[in-house]
Amino acid sequence: MAFLIDDNKCLGCGACAYICLFGVPTAVNSEKTKYVIDAEKCYGCGQCENICPNDAIHPAPDHKKIKKVYIDPEKCIGCSLCARACHAKAPKGVIKSPFEIDQTKCFKCGLCATKCRKEAIIVEYEE
């Protein structure tokens, strides 16, 4: 789940690096005139694609867009790891009780699912 930057279209404005909550887009030179996205670190939320003024950022060929992220209350133990990891502060709950994800805040990056030790967070992808 990653995005790629078209080197021929990148203006070097840095908007992608500014908007990325995970610090994934990085400058490829000291003048910061071109940026790249490390596919291994990209969570695929698409914030960079949305902000790019020159339409230089597109999903990688194997990218699957996340449709919904939610928590299975039967598996959630209320540890709060998801809430502590989420930049959007979408997971809500009380410790030792099942958490829920506020869909109005979630920007569908799936980071919370990578932190859950009980596999209680379900990520649904668009087809």
C-alpha cells in the first residue's frame, strides 16, 4: 500500500513531506528540489496525493485503497495501543473496555491495525 512520486512532475515544493504524518516523503537532494516516497514506510493514506499541486503522486500498481477501518469489540481488550499510535485521534474508548474508531476522524491509513496485538482492528479494502 504505497504511493509513488513521478520524478518528472515533482516540483520540489515539499507539500507531500509537510502533510505526511509519518514523515515518509523525503528530499533526494540537499536543494530539496525532488522528493521520493519509501514504499516500505508508506501507509497508503493518500494525504500526499491529495495535496500535491502538480498531480505528481499516484498509487503504486499494487496499492489497495482502504475503505474502512474498525475494531472488533469481541477481540479488543482496551489496551489503547491503537489510540496512542493514531495521529487523527480516531480510536476512542476506556482502558480495559473495547475501543471504537470515530469514522469522521479516521483518514484510513491503517497504522492502528499494525499496532494491535490482538488483531482486533479490521481493515477493509476497496475492490
